[in-house]
Amino acid sequence: MSELISFTGATILAGDELRVTTGQALLIQSGRIVALEAPLPSVRQVDLSGRLLCPMFIDAHTHVGDTGAKELGVGLPLEKVVVPPDGLKHRFLQSVRGTAGHINMMRHGLLEMLHNGIIALADFREQGLAGVRALRQAATDLPLRVLALGRMAEGASADEIEAEAHALLQEADGLGIRDVEAYPEDVLKRLRAAYPHKIFAAHAAEDEASEVRSRRETGRGQPARLLDWQPDFLVHLVHASAEELMRLAEAGTFAVACPRCNGLLGAGQPRLAQWARSGLSFALGTDNVMFNSPDMLREMDFASRLARGREQDAAALEPRRLLQAATLNGARALHLEKELGSLAPGKEASFIAFDLHSPNLRYQQDVISALVHRATPADIADIYVKGEAWAAED
């Protein structure tokens, strides 16, 4: 049995509720949290005085494959950048497909995530089974939970799509679907039934034109149609109606917001305060690396200011809810909540140690608000993965 270690002296955001706790210690053994209790002088001590311990972040929606295309396409509308087969992103992916250079680009993106305190992510990985395998190779030996949500080629016959999906789902963690129109609905229903333990997720109501077209042609918006095959979570929901949000909440389907990317692409913005009022459980994602740094601190800050400004209400969305969206709710959306998302007994001891003496965080009066609205990666003193300090690669 490995030794017990007591991490002492820090302010700790404890449990699922992110309780601000002082005078307690994290007791860790074999990379897991044993207890949160008074310091034990009989075990090895690690003094983290002046630090704030926060669970590592969960990036619930990203595209690591386009790491090598940073800033490519800024200023172009969504359909010219991310819609296959001729979108700028897809032309870039085709140009680097199968190369060692692309593996290195993705690895750089994953390392950037770790540096920013992200421990797990759901990647909507393009390029079929080869794309999933390339992402796995990029993540080799990194202490990240990389959930590869693959996708099949679009435009093929239903039989070809279904056959590719079965091969893909032998290795991928699930499917990350671009659009409700991408594949036949009956195929998705059969796949969902055949793979109940895989993660099924999709983009939905990201741009207004697609949502309007869906309603005109089918009588239902994209989120309502996607609910027919019981997805685990839907991403964006920028133009989802209040009724659709209620239906998602009633179904227990998670939502994932990526407001920075929505803004840069001119797609609109999610009504996060409305999401909260509807009872919808939501997480945060940083979306395409080509447009956004994989930085959950920036995502929380932007989301908070956006919600308050849109509602013209300074109390529209409390900071704690956004920090939970970046941690525990992300873990729940990805079915990782038994391992990650909060600092609680039995869970993995993976946490960020923020420096409360940094110029940016010194004199703060509310540590949770400070993390959401003020902290940057420069305020991270150390990152601990399974109780061990993580050092970045050169």
C-alpha cells in the first residue's frame, strides 16, 4: 500500500458544492482522495500554504485536430469554415491527414490543455477511424482523459454509414455528430440502441439559418429532432427555443456551451441564464483550437459577462454555477463524475493549485468569483495529477 500524504495549508474548494474550506487537509493515497480533514502530523506533509486548490477542468467540447490552423478563417462565416467537405477547416485537415506533423500539432494542443489545468476532454474527431487513432497517438503517455468522439463520412449510403460506424465504435468512445442532417435518423437510433454505453453527442441549433430551415421543413427544431435518438449531450444550442430547452432539461440531456467560439464565428450567443432557469444542466467547452485557446478560465469569464450583459442583470448567473460547469458538470456530461470533477473522497486527486499571492489574485474577497472573472493560467502555481506534481514537456 502506498503512503498516505497530507496536503496542508491551502484553501480548498471541496466536494460537489465547491465549499470554500480552510484549516483542512487533503489526505491522499495511491493517487486518490481519502479524506478532507484536519492535518495529520503522523503522515508525510506537503505544505501548500497560500494556494487555492480547485478540481481540474473538464473541457466538454473541443476539436483538437485543427490545432495547427490557429486563426485560420477568422472573419469568415461558419458555413465557409467548418462545414464539410469544402470548409476551410476540412481542407486544412485533408492537407495534413496521416502525417507526423499533424500528430505533433494535436499533441501540442493536448499539452496546452494540461498546462491550462484541463484533465479531460471530449473531442469531436473528424476523419473517421483514422482520425480517432491519430488522436490516440497524439495523447500517448499524457495524463489526460481524451474521449474521442468520432464521425463517419457524410454523403454515403445508409448502409455504408452504418458499417463505418460499427467499425468506428469498436475503438472510439462514441460519436460526435456535426449536424442533425448528417446521417439518417434511423441509423442513429439503431446505433444508439446497439451501443448504450458509448457517448453520443451532436452540434445543435448553432446557426440561425439551420434552425429556421429545420422548423420549416420538418416542423421541429434541431434539438427536438436530435432528442429522438437519446444523445448524452448537445453542443451550442445558440438558437434553441425556450420550449426545446425545457424538453432537454426534462429528458436529462446535458447541454454544452462554447460562447467564445460562437461569438468569433458570428453565430450568436447561448442564453445561459435562460438555460439555468429552465433547469438545464450545462457544461462548458472551448471548441475549435483553431479559433480559441483551450482555456477554461477565459471561457468562464466570457460566459459570465455575456450572461449578465444579455440579461441586463448583474446577478443573472452566479460564479459557482459556472465553475461547476467547468468541472463537475463536464465530468457528468462525459460520465466521468465518479473519478473527476470535484475534490471528494474516492475521486482522483487531480487538482490545480492557484497562487493566492500572485499580483492578480492578491486581495480578492471571493475566491470563486476570482477564479471565474480574474484568474489566468499565469496564476497556476502547480498542477497535481493523481497526487503527483505534473511537469510540462519541453
